[in-house]
Amino acid sequence: MKNRSLVSINDFTKAEQLQILDRAEEFEKNPNQRILQGKVVASLFFEPSTRTRLSFESAVNRLGGRVIGFSDANSSSTSKGESLKDTILTVSNYSDLIVMRHPIEGSARWASEVASVPIINAGDGANQHPTQCLLDLYTIRQTQGTLDNLNIAFVGDLKYGRTVHSLVMALTQFNTTFHLISPTELKLPSSVKMYIKDANLEYHQYTEITDAIPKIDILFMTRIQRERFSDPMEYERVKNSYILKNSMLEKSRQNLKILHPLPRVNEINEDVDPNPKAYYFQQALNGVFVRQALIAKILGV
Ligand code: CP
């Protein structure tokens, strides 16, 4: 993985993905190791973020490296009309690795083709979010003891949710049975569903969460992605499609864990938070260890 970019989760093999999870377990036990001394990581966020940006920064800081960058494109020369290519060529001169979030699908691939340092895609539009995928895999393995043969439900915005796209693609390597719950307008795109079909795996589609709850090991809730809708009225129509309440979990399996990439809006009621099956804040914490492992692999330390 040394000096390679991570744009799509498929850029790394299953064996490489598992190596990152194993290394992340070491960082979870011992997160403060000064192995990045002298290294500079650029953090270019052209779109808002709390977890991804700050967990990357925390990961680099805990490893003794330095972070440069911006969290708002308006404070960069993009606002003066600079092209993405020129920004990437410039920042390649200042850093050993670039972490980039951008609203345009394919922007991270484009950046990886012009950069002279590796690019980590921290989310490109509605396309992919491979580092979230790695931390989701880590969390699923941590809570279930395995990644194999699980029943996993995805709820909410399966059309625009980039975290869903990356995770579904990765899980097709682990004989997952998929349970897909979304409004008709926000179904999983056929380009992603093809991965399930090509792997000869089962998927079941529902419109109600409660129909799937007794059958699943992981309930992966997602936010309706308001920022991706071209028609605000369409968002208003679907925004409250799914709201998980604690009472809906009565018939759930004992091993069920509820995940969410966060931020949540209202799709998980706060009365779920004290339930031991709610695991989304631990999931966000795991982002630090997984990103430490990924950076260490790419920088070869
Ligand atoms: N999960 C995630 O990508 O969260 P942020 O948008 O806060 O980075």
C-alpha cells in the first residue's frame, strides 16, 4: 500500500483491507506513537466535515506528524478561481500525503492522477467514502467477532449515501446478506447493486424498518442527504421517511448493533442512545485508529 492512493474501496484488495483493520487494532491499544515525525499531511476539505477531518487530524497528531490545510474552500484560492489541478499540484509540493473531500464525484480520482503524492478520498460527492468504509468494517468485526456471513440492513438514503456505496461494495467480499430499506426515490443505485448480483449474494428490499429488524446483525442507519437534492420539495417529501425509536428494537437479535456514519439529523431518536445496541459514537472513535493505520501503511512507517 506504500505510496498508493485510496480513492475507491476497491483500490485495495480484501487482504489489504484486513491488514489495515489488524494494524488499527494495534493503534487502538496504543494510539500515541511518534512514527510520523517529519511528515506533513495536507487536509483539503472543500465540503463540511466534523468526524472525517478531525479524526484524520487527531490520527496524524497522535502519530507525531503535522497537518496543514483548510476546512472551507472559501478560505483557499479556489474562491479566486484556481482549478483543482493547480491546487493539487501546489499542495503536492508542501506535503507527503493529501486527504481530500470534494463535492464533485470523480474529483478524488482526478486529483490522484495529477498529484505527486498519494491522495486519500475523504468523500467525493455521492460517490465513495472509502475511509468511512474501513472504519465501518472495523466496527462490524469488533462487535460481531467476524465479517463473514452477516445480515446487514442499510436504511435511509441509499441513493446519495456515499458511505453506503463503499460499504456495500466491500461487504460483497464477506458473503453478506443485504437488507435494503429506503423510500422508492432513494433506492441503491443499480451500479452498486451490480456488485451484490455479481457476487451472487442475496438482497431483500423493504419499505419499513420493522420488517427487517428481527433478521439482522447490523442496522446501518443513514441521513437523507439534503445537500444532494436538486429539488428542495423532493427532500421535504422524504426527509422524515425513517425515524428509529427504541421501542422498535424489541424484537431485535441480542447481538444487533446500530451504526450510523453520522451526522444524524432525526433518523435515530435520542431514546435509542442509552440502549447498549447503539454503537455509533464508538464507531466514530474507531475512525481515529483506522485512519492511523491507513496513513501508516501509505507512508510506509
Ligand atoms: N461520517 C462522516 O463522513 O462524517 P463527517 O461528514 O462529519 O466527516
